[in-house]
Amino acid sequence: MDKNEIAKRYVLLVISLFFSALGVAFTKSGELGVSPISSVANVMSYKFPSLSLGTWLIIWNCCLILGQALILGRKFQPIQLLQIPLSFLFGWFTDLGMWIVSWIPISSYPGRIAMVIIGIITLGFGISLSVIANVIMNSGEAFVKAVSDTLNKEFGNVKIAFDVFCVTFSLVLSLLFFHFTIVGTREGTIISALLTGVAVKFFSQKLKKPFHAFYTITDTKSPV
């Protein structure tokens, strides 16, 4: 890849972070839980509301980056440190998304479900763009890859186990912080876990060719 293509891929990655964060904001606004990987940060934002959800997502993502470094040791590549500024961007975009969706009135349970569905579609769109960009993985996916590579286990199986861990951890935190009451992790979390992958697959199939044509530079010089 030349520099122009690399730059376009990173621009696409930043755009993907915005839509992914907006998806989290839509889901969060439904107050029915968020995606599994964001569930821990969501519970923490309820317990310590002085810090925004976006800030807690930054903290959580940085913990996952630290986890990668500890797991991989010398195999941890310095370029993966780019996950840190990308995590900050994602957190800031999430708070911006929360402000954007705060203007949407929600007065009924069907409305909350609708927000969750819109959030899943938007999140799936954002993740598909990051997959198409194919540069730096987000901290959650990179953590899963670090574990799967170290244990020599299937990535998909480790991803499922990681999502289960995130939801379980969020439930434990909720029970500890809120007097054995479940807060911040509800049916929306389950719906998100089941449908986000479907949305990612759909958008990836539809968008791969158009975006590939956008950022791929074709050498038009005649052969010598």
C-alpha cells in the first residue's frame, strides 16, 4: 500500500469510530443496556456519573490495551499503541453521540426497543467500515486476538467467551454497586449480542467493493 491508500484507510477508520460510537449512544439512550463490550463501562458510568460514558469507555479500552501488552509481551507490536488515541477518539465520539441523541424524545418501551435496533444497525455499519479499512483493530477485537493467538484457540470462540465475560463482569459490578440490583445490563445487551454480528456481515458484504474502489490506487503506467 502506498501512503495515499494508507491515509484513506485511516480516514475510513476514524469515520468508522464515529458511527460505532453513535451506535453505542443510540443503544445507551434506550436504557435497555448496551453491547457486551461496552457493558462494563456502562455500569461504571451509572455508579460514577461524574465521568461520562465516553470517559469510562476510554478507561476500559486502555485496560484492554494494557491486557494485550501483558499477554503478548515482546510480541506486542509498537504500532498497536495507535489503539490508544483511537480509544480516546471513540470515547469522545460516544459523548458527542450522546449529546446528539439526547434530543430524541423517548416515552415508551417500543421507542426504547427502536433506539436499541437503530443503535445496533449504526454500530454494525461502523464496525463494518473498520473491517474494510483493515488497519488497526479496536482494542476489544485486538485483545481477543491476543488471547486466541496465545492460547491457539479459534478467534470466534474466544470472542464469544470474551463477550460472556464482559456481560458477567458487568452484572457482578452492578450487584456489588447497587445492592444486588441489576443496572445497565438488560435485554438490549442480549439483543445487541445476537444482532450486531448480523448487521456487520450485511454491511461488509454491501460496502466492501465500493470502498475498496475508493481507497485502492491502481497503477495506470504502461509496462516498460
